[in-house]
Amino acid sequence: MRNFTKLLIRTVVVSLCLLSTLAFATGFQSGDYQVYTADINGDGDVDILLRGTLVPIAVDDLMIFIPLRQSVIILSDGNGGYYIDSAPSQSMLNNTLWTSGGYELLSGDFQGDGNNDLLLRALTPGNSSFILSFTTGQTAPTLSQELSPAVFGLDFGAEGIDVTLPDVNGDGRSDIQVNLDGQILAVLLSDSSGMFIPRSENDKKATIDAVWAGLRISLDDGDATAALQFYSITAQGKYSQIFTDLDTAITTMTSFWSSATPISITDNFAEYAIRQTVDGQTRLHLIRFMRDDQGRWLIEDM
């Protein structure tokens, strides 16, 4: 029995070490934690428990479940701020007030260092979202930034909102793209430290650039229906007819265009220019974008 116990302990320890090495090698994954919420410290604000997901480890004829990650709690400080408790007590972890949901986890490399970080995205209107960062050697995340709807002017938990983490500007860092009812609403660019700047002018340009890129992709794919979603309601009638007349030729439209150059960008209006060259003749075309009543940048004319 003693030898068996030693073997069992040795096997579990080795398995834990191997699992830890694999888990921490490339940072966090969205499935590393299960998310729970409660006002655990009684200050009237929501707190968030990230409980390490349990994974099975087979030891001979036994199945042992161990947490993939160290559980942590994001606590409100009662003054509008938050901090992370990376070693919460068992009584706090086991509190019956915790309920599942309220947030989702998305993984992306905001720092561009090859390690995944996490966006803890609120699913309830009005609640803040959070950036959780990772660096090599960490066993628990760092609370890097709160993304407050009041500060950023974006409510990730609002109805119709979807969030993805593409590298929009190709700098090797994940950015945040916010869609409303399937259409681009905003792009937040991560900076060199993996942080996000509220209401940045660069974000405004990145959002318009993403709309323009989406139009080009749709045209290249020959998908007129998808292309029309990048136009305002008033412009859709005009360009729907143009796309119908062009038929399959819409797949060649963008091959005649230069890259789009911004001329002016204000809070609700932007003007870009492209050169179109056909049969050796080059013409300058202006593209006018306007924000609709829901805040989306759409093409008004081109």
C-alpha cells in the first residue's frame, strides 16, 4: 500500500508539472477559467471569480481532476476601481453567492510577445470589461486595465454587440473589434504595452479603415449583399443597382483602386480619396463616410 501511495503521488506530481508547463507556455486560453459573479465584499459592485477549469488526469484506474489554472478574484474596491486577489481564501472561493455567467473570456496577444492575454468581456449592459495580461513565468494573470463604458464610450455588454480580437493594423498585437448587429461599430488598437487608449483618434481612423477593408473583401468575393452593409441606408439603393448591373464584374472592381488615403476625419464625418486607373486613365474618387445614429461608420458616397 505504501509503495502504491508513493507511486500515485509521484504520478500526480509529474502530471501536474507537465500540465503546468503546457498551460503556461503560450499564456492564457479562453477555456482556462470558468467565470462567476457576485457582490462578494458587499460594496454594491459586482466582483468576478475566475475559477481554474478542472481537467482530468488518469492515474492507473483512477481519474483525478485538477484545476488548469490558479483561481483568482477581481474585486471592486468600493471607490469605482478594481484589483485582483491572486490568492483568495477557500471561504471566499466557496461562497454560495457566486453565480455562473455575466462575462465571457476571449484570448488574444495584446502585448505582441507571443503569449496570449485575456479580455474579460462584460455581457451585462453598463458593466466594465477587463484586460488580463500574461508574461512568461506567471502563474496568475495581472489586471492591466478596466474598459469602462463611461470612459471608452463603448458598452461591450449592450444588446446586439459582438466582440472579436483580430490584428486590425498588422502590428503583431491583437486589437478589439466591436460589432453591432454584425456591422463594425468600433476598433480599439492595442498600444506597445498592450493597453487601450480611450476615445483615441487612431481608433477612429482604424474603424473607418476596417469598414473600407470589409467592403473590398466583400466585393472581391462577389458578395453584393455583404458589400451593401457598408453603405448608409440612403446609399444602398444607388449602389445596389450598380452592383446588379456589374454582376460578376464586381469581383474585379478593387483591382483598379489604389489604397485609400484619409483627407479629413471629424467626429461624425470622414473623407478619403482613392485613385482608379482603367485603360491607362486615372481618376481621383472621394469616399465620404458618415456615422449613423447608432455610431457606425458607413459609406455615404464614393
